[in-house]
Amino acid sequence: MDNVFDEIIERGNTDSLKYDFAVRRGKPADVLPLWVADMDFRAPACVQDALAARARHGIFGYSDSREDYYFVLREWFKRRHGWAIKEDWLVKSPGVVFALYNLIQALTRAGEAVIIQQPVYYPFADAVNDTGRVLTVNRLVYKNGEYSIDFDDFEDKISKNRVRLFIACNPHNPVGRVWRREELDLLGRICLKHGVIVISDEVHQDFIYAGNRHLVFADINPEFPDNTVTCTAPSKTFNLAGLKASNIFIANKTLRDKFRKQLTSTGYGEPNVMGLTACKAACREGDVWLDNLLAYLAENIAFVREFVRERLPGVSMVEPEGTYLIWLDFNALGLGARELDEIILSRAKLWLDAGTMFGAGGEGFQRINIACPRAILREAFARLQRTLAEKGIAGKIL
Ligand SMILES: Cc1ncc(COP(=O)(O)O)c(C=O)c1O
């Protein structure tokens, strides 16, 4: 085996949401899971070693981060994203989704409007709806296989609905866009003009492919830090989602205090010590591992691009600029949303995320997680090809 990422690691019987819950969640037992956003790769050795050493210590009392945690993060963001953080901006949370639910409650009142850009990571809409806020959607524009923003509609929806908060997905899950400076700047300036606070969910910020660069929303305009909350985590980057550690940065003290107060009201106090330990080790020593991972993922994307082009007529891949989630367009096959889901799940035996889960504009799409050994990806696409051929679907393109 020439590449560590080629190793197929048995994940069954590890309490894995991806691998151990198919039947409980109403899926066939023999389904191949490429849905939830975690990777089929081991975390870097530096993380495994740090966790093993901490486990061997044997005492797991209440814990919190010290200065060294901040120093490691400061260097990480400077090195990887050219972003200078300050220690007092940091608020830790057990997850980005947990932070989103609590930020919405801290920064808006029930009945106020929050804007998101669908199709987008579905917990955004859930968090707005579940907290009794009003969901406002600025639909992304899909044209010639590419996504862009309708800024007029964004501003119009903000003023008509008196929107208070914007949740940006930067880079964007599931459409794979790494937003450009002009796009972020215009969004941010519209928000400032209308008194809309920005939450920038940047959990995918380390998955950026050649020709693209991640820009921290808060950092692109001197007026933005005061109006922006930046959500980050080592969980996607280093495959640590089960360790429940995320780092939220808020430069504006008033906003930060509101968020802290809201967190306290949930009963959440100190972070998980294993999450802290893993985050510190990963951000201190994980660069080379991450760079190798990115190279492997780029090859996985190249594999999908070619497979789709050569062997899946009627299906197209939206070219990802970032993230390890690929957005596949099946619309040319002319299937209904339910029929498409059924074919993917019950005939191809693939557990993907149906496009409709991501809201407006998701019809006819499926999201596939390509952060797995290439052999798994090959098997998944072979199943897809066989199924479409069996049904004679691929031959009947509209
Ligand atoms: C945009 C986005 N935000 C947040 C999360 C989840 O973050 P956490 O596990 O820290 O709640 C995901 C996971 O897929 C995601 O895609």
C-alpha cells in the first residue's frame, strides 16, 4: 500500500454513526455509507499519541484550556489562514451546531428573522426553526454547473423580513464553493448596512483545493470583526467529530458576553479534556498529515470527475473548490426526488444525503462524502453505474 489513506479500516462496532446505525435509521443493513461528514481515515499519529498519553494518565477530572491551547491555535490560524486571533475572542463549545443553536438564541429574539443560503447544511434551517426564529432563504443561483449569489435578492429579503442574523457557510456545504473576497465583502457590507450580525461557519476552512484560497470572513474588511462570529473546529480537519471540541471566535465583547451567558444557561461549563488534548496536538503537529490528506482528497475528486464524465451519462459533478463533500446533479435523468432517493438507497445500496435535505434548490441532487479510501469510492461509483444501467436510466437522458 503506497498511501496510508488507502487503508480500509473496519469501522463497524465502534459506535460509529456512519457505520453502526443503518438499520436503526431505516436503511438496508448492507448499505455503503457515504453520508455524514466524517472521514474513514485515522486521525494523525500525533493526535493518537497525545490521546493515548492522556488516557494513560488515568485521571479525567474537570478540565479547561490554558494559555498553551491558545498559543497553538494562534499559530495555526496565522500559518494556515493568515488570520491573527486574540485570546479573549475564544469561546469553546462542544460543537459548531451546538454553538449555532445558542448563538441564534443569544443574538436574536424569538420571532425575528435569520437568513441562510440554500441549498445549505441542513442544521442551519433546523436551528432557526427549532429556536422559534423565522427562516429566510436567499437561494443560491445554479447556472452552467456553477453556483453564485443573488445579492439583490439577499438584500431584498433582509430588508423585507427585517433580518437580524445571517449564517454564512464558508466554504459552502454542500455546493463546494470557496467564497471569493468580493463575494464575502459584498455580503458583509449589506449586513452592516442593515444591522445584520454575521455568523460565519468555517468548519470546512482547511479543505481547499488548488486555485482557491479560504478567506476568514471577519478578516477581509476592517469593519467586519466587530460584526462577525467565526465558528471553527478541528473536528472536520482532523476527523475528531466524536471528541466534541470547537472554537468560536468573537471579537465584539458585547456579542461574546451574550453568547457566554447563553452557554451558561444550557448548563455547559468546561470542555471535554480529550477534545482539548486532540485539538492541541493536531494544530501543533498535524500540518504534514493534513497536506497529504488534501493531496489524497484531490485525487479522489479527480477519480469522481472522470468516472462521472465517462461512465454516468446524465449525471454531473459540481466542481468542488473546497470541502470533501461532492454535490452530484442527477436532474438530467428526469427522476422524481423520491424515485432518485429510492434508487440510490435500495438499488445501489448507497447511503448518501438526499439533496432535498439541504432545502430549496436541492431537488435532483445527492451529496456524497469522498473522504474515504479510493477502493470504497470505486465500489460506490460502480454500484451507481450498475444501478443506472440496470434501470436503463442512463440511456434515457432528457
Ligand atoms: C457547515 C457545517 N457546520 C457544522 C458541522 C458540524 O459541526 P459540529 O460537529 O462541530 O457540530 C458540519 C458537519 O458536517 C458542517 O458541514
